[in-house]
Amino acid sequence: MIYLDHNATTPMAQAVMAAMLPVMSGVWANTSSQHGPGQEAKRVLAGARATVARVLGCKPVEVIFTSGATEANHLAVRGLLAAAPLERQRVLFSSVEHAGHVRLARALSAADVQVDWLPVQPGGTLDMAVAKKLIGTDVALVSLMAANNETGVLMPVADVATLAHAAGAVIHVDATQFIGKQPFNFASFGADAVSLSAHKFQGPKGIGALLLRQGVPLLPQTLGSQERGRRGGTENLPGIVGLAAALNALGDVSAEAARIAALRDRLEAGLQRALPDTFVWCQDAPRLPGTSYLRFGQLSVDVVLQRLDRLGVAASSGAACSSGGSEPSHVLTAMGVPADEALATVRFSLGATTTADDVAYLLRELPPLLAPLLHEDLLTAP
């Protein structure tokens, strides 16, 4: 199987499993316990926290471990909003946030929180002219993804952070797709809070973190004594160790990003040569190195995915959490893309396991399968 769905999840690295197994078998005590085994677990937790802080460029006290990016997002948005002054109760989200984050925004709106949306331009980039108008002194929080999970477009975090801070607001960034794929340093990133999830960079599922700049007020959403009282629940120590190990194993992120970007560019150029009806969304925008979001004319995505499955290639119709339905992508809709084109879009997301041979195989085997279908203008699955 050639796996080209790294934006959905990534295979766990061997180094991560090697780090987790001794903890699962030998460091099983509760980190809050005062006896010897509990204190050993507490030391392991502190070591993992120190590793996460070192790799991500933050202080250990700024790391809050969560069950994943979804919980981190909810904790950040609800917790920062609850701590905001009463005169600041407006929240801004970008219109292309992850589907789960969009649901959070709608839940806030249903609870009478004033929610406004930052639009994107047709090329997928944030409309900064509108952002400048919307980010005012009544805004408590701006919540923005660092990189879109479907298109791969990088968002102007630093510019939005400057606007938010000038208005006295705080900014939360969902960096789920960004960390591990682009160089990252929390101290210089500009955001007040950053969410991440380990399984996006070859760590385990079920563990993530919220990085919260020291001194930024946040009210906990699950009450308990863990994580300095900011998040209740016994720490998932094997998962935390796995998260730290995955970050520690990243190596030279810039070099790996350049390798993957070259493979992505080779894939896109080869498909466009072999199948002239191939259109790549956001090709001219700054993108994650491994994300290729494209359509083959208006050929049904189901047809394409069926052919890819025959070839032993795993790809996606877009966001993993919303794939399989008949509704067009809300990201492409926000970009003004017609429904028929949105429903024809396939996402290839390359990653650490992707090789030049994988790309060569796809370029050799896929065009002969799709070319006859495009010539017949087949728009639905047989």
C-alpha cells in the first residue's frame, strides 16, 4: 500500500513505540501519588514535558497536555473567552477552519456568543483587508488555523497576531497540520495559544497539547488538579512520552519539508502533463510541502478513489472527519468553488514514508486508468 493520506493521520514511528513500551509496562503508577512508583511516574512526566518544551521553543510551564487537538482547541477557545473582560465577548474564526472547529464556533453562536467569520480569497488565502476591519476592540479572541488541512494553504499567523494584539485581543492558533511539517518555535510564533496533536507527526493517537503563553489568563473547562489546575484528568503518561518522542525524532524539519515539497511538485507536474484536465487548487499560494488538492476535470471523486484503491494507493476526498458524504467541502465552498468542482476534488498528502518510487508508480499507473474516463466525460461512479 502506498499511503498518501498523511494529513488524516500518520503511521507511528518505531522510535515512538520504543519509547512508549517501557512506560506502559513499567511506569504505570499515577503521577499524583506520593509513593515511590508515583514519584517515578512524575519524573517521567516532567522529562517528557521538558522535551516537548525544548523542541517547540516554549517553557515547560506553558505546556498543557490534552487528549488531542480537538480538546486543546475547545480548552483554548472556551477557556480564553471565559477569562476575557465582559466588554470583550466577540470571537473571530476563519471560514476554512477544520470541521470540528466550525462546529465549536456554531455551538458558541447558538449560546449567544457573537461569532464572526474571517473570509478567504478565491486562492485560499485569508482576506487580510476584511480581517483588519473585523478585528476591533470588542474582540476577545481570534482563532485561526496555521495551515489548512484540505488545501494545505498557510495562514498569515504573524500578521493576524499583530492585528489582534493591537486591538487588545488574544490569538489562538490550531497548528495541528503545521507542527512537524514546518519549522516552529512558540516563543517567536506570535500566538498566545497553540493546539497540536501527536498523531499528525508519527506519534500516538489520543494525545495532544495546548501551548499557553505564560501570563495569559484561561479558565479550565474540566476541573481537576492536573496540569497546574488547567485541565483535569489523570495524565496519559505513555501517550505523553510518545508525543515527546515523536517531536524529538523530527530532526531537520526544513530539509524534510524540502524533500516532500519536491515530491509533491513532481507529482503535480507529472499529472498535469499526462492528464491536461488536472487542476490543482491553491497551487500558487504558500502551502504545506506535502499537500496536493486537485481534481481531474469534473470526474467524480468516488471514481478516482476507486481507481486509486485498485492501485493500492490510499488518498482522501478531503478532510478525513467529513469524507464519505455528499456535501461539498466547506473549505472549497468558502473559496467560491462550485459544488460540482468541489465534489470532484481529491487530496494527496505526502509525508515521512513517501518515496520517489511511490510518486513514479502513481504517475505511471494512474493516468492510463483515468484518461479514458475523462474522454468519456464520465461524471459518476459506475
